[in-house]
Amino acid sequence: MSIRTRVELVEQAEQEVELSQEDAAFLVQLKFIVIPFSRADEGQHLFTVNPQQWVGHFRLPSGTIVKIIPKIPSANVLRMLAYAFLRWHEQILRPEEVQYDTDSFLFEPLVRLFNDLVAARTRRGLVQDYVRHEENLSLIRGKLLFREHIQRNVGYPNRAYCRFFENTVDIPDNQIIRRTLKLLLSNGGWTRVTEHGLIANVHQFEAVSDVDSRSEQFGAHHYHHLNEDYEPIHRLCALFLAAASISEAAGRLPFSGFLLDMNKLFEKFVEQAFVMVGAKLGVEICPQKPEHLADSPFVRIYPDIIVACAGTTAAIVDAKYKRDASGPQNSDMFQVIAYGTALRCSDTYLFYPETELAVERTIPVRNSPIVVNTRRVAISGEDCIESAEDSVRAVLDRAALLTKEHIPAASA
């Protein structure tokens, strides 16, 4: 029995797959649910595999490519990614611009967009900047540093320790792009057009150094009229490098591919909706703000969203990418009740995708002023952005009303 060269899984769904023991062990390291099913011939075994919340693609040790299809339309995953991370989502959110080929990988439309943006910039020329150097030279260049020169060059009359500035393309703005291009190219599996685009772009960065992505500070880039088109490119770099970071979780086994945690994406998606709508309504939004649960400074809580009106905590929101069949899980209820108690906020919310929540509920907590509200966000349709912002706007309008009237938050 030959090893399959491609395996397709579906997010949060079980599927029987023929794997080698090494491939199965690799999936276990990636935190997939892998259950032996039966033994097959020639060293292959049948396993029941559930990728849980992960979507994307990667290569197994045997060379087999695993593709994990999201439960919602792939174009919507791209919309959510762009909205949550890129901050210029309007440019690629229209359905005709979010093309997804069923034979390609989840990230390929974004890789193509990245290729196009980089190619457009290279046609204009890479941005340059002056970089300071201090070196021992055979001729004086720039400024002679007397103290360092004397310390280093006693007995070497033909040397001069100098400080000079060089106008070069070998700067962080370009280094992070080169790093991302090479990472994307090394993962492979892209269609021929995309791969050729990556190769062509890499050649344009031959004068730029290879730099470890972990040394780059994405927020440190300064944009002006000469390099403003670098900002969307850098945001895509950050997205691709973050998506590839699961390689650190694979231990000693090499990892090649991209996996996206839909739990984290949904949290960031809801968070960005609150930030965007809050800015329009003039409501203060505090994402992931650490607070103390008790008098002890060592016990801290991190609500996904704190809504503040007139300096008062008016609502607390947590996003959950999990099924709510007969009501919120006890752990989720206890979590937001603890948040509400610690922050003296009676209006708390649990946001779910509509794929996981059938009915919205308002749950008053017995012997407590706290109310837990569950809310749905329709992430399966083309209007997923509007759905998220509508749900957020309803929460913020209610928070503003309760603050203005100075009344306890009762059930909605």
C-alpha cells in the first residue's frame, strides 16, 4: 500500500486516515486528536483524526500534504483575517476579489496578494535608508573615532577606526519581506503561478540580508510618503510569520506549512469589531486589559473586552469558539461571573459563532446582579463583518444607555 501524497481533513470533524506511525506521532505533537483504528498492510495504519480548531496546510514527515478545510467558507476566513489583523480589509473584502481555488491552500489568495504588492514595490525600487557603521578600515571614511582608533590600532598605522553612514536597501523594512518570501517559498505546495511569483520576488531582494523573524519589531516601522505602500506588505508579513509559529510547538520535528487557530482568529475578530465600532461611537474599548481578581497582585484576569462608559466598566465580553448546545459551559459561565464580580460590572457577554450557538440567551445569576448574555455572530455569510459590528453595536448602545440612566444592568 503506497503512502498517500495528500490528505484532506475538515475542521473539528473526525475522519479515518491511513498514516505511518511517524506521521501519527507528528499529529499528536500538534495537539490533534489521533486514535488508532486498525492495522493495514506495509507499515500503514488506519487512524481516526480530528484536527480540532486548526485550519490550513502542512507537510507530514513522510512528505504527505495535509489540508484542513474550515467549517465556514474559506473566503470568510480570509475576510476575518484581513479585518482582524490587516486593518485595510476594505480592499479585499468584496466577494469578487476574494477568490479561493478548491485545489489551492487556504492562505494562497493572501500569498498572491502579497506577491502582487511586493512586485509593485520592487518595480518602483526598494526603499533605502542610511545605516550607521563603525569599522576598522584601510582608508578614513566618515569620522575617525580617536579613542577607539588608539585602542584598536596601536602598531597598525595603515588602519583607521571610523564611523560612517551608508545608503542601503539592507534595512529592517526590506529584511522582514525577504524573510517572509523565503519562508513562503520553503513551505511549497503553492500553485505554479504563486510559486513563480515568490521566486521572482526573492531575486529582487538579493542585496538584503537574511534576518531571523524573531528579531523584528513589526510595530517599530515608520511609514511616510516614500514607503507608505510598505505598511500593508508588513502586515501580511506579520500574519504569515504568526501563522507559521506553530513550528515551535512541533518540538524536534521540522514543521513546514501554515496552520491557523480558529479560536484565536474568532477572538481577534470580535475584538477588532469592538475597537472599530467603539471608535465610531466614542466608547472606550479595552482589549485584553489585565485586572486583579483579588487583593493579591498574583491573581490576575484577562477579559477579552472591557467596555467603559464615563469611566465606569459598563460591559465585559468574552469570545468563545465552541459549541453551546444546551447553554454555556459551566467554566465559561464561572469565568465571566468572576470578571463581573471583580470589576463590579453586572452586564456580561459570551460571543459565539452562529455555527456553535443555536439560540441567544439572557441568564440572570441567582442571588447576584450579574447577567450573562449569549450572542451570535454570523461568520458563515458574506456579511460576516456587518454581522459582527451589528452585534457589537447593540452591546455598546445598551452599555451607554445603562450608564446614562445609572440603573443596574437587568436582563436584556
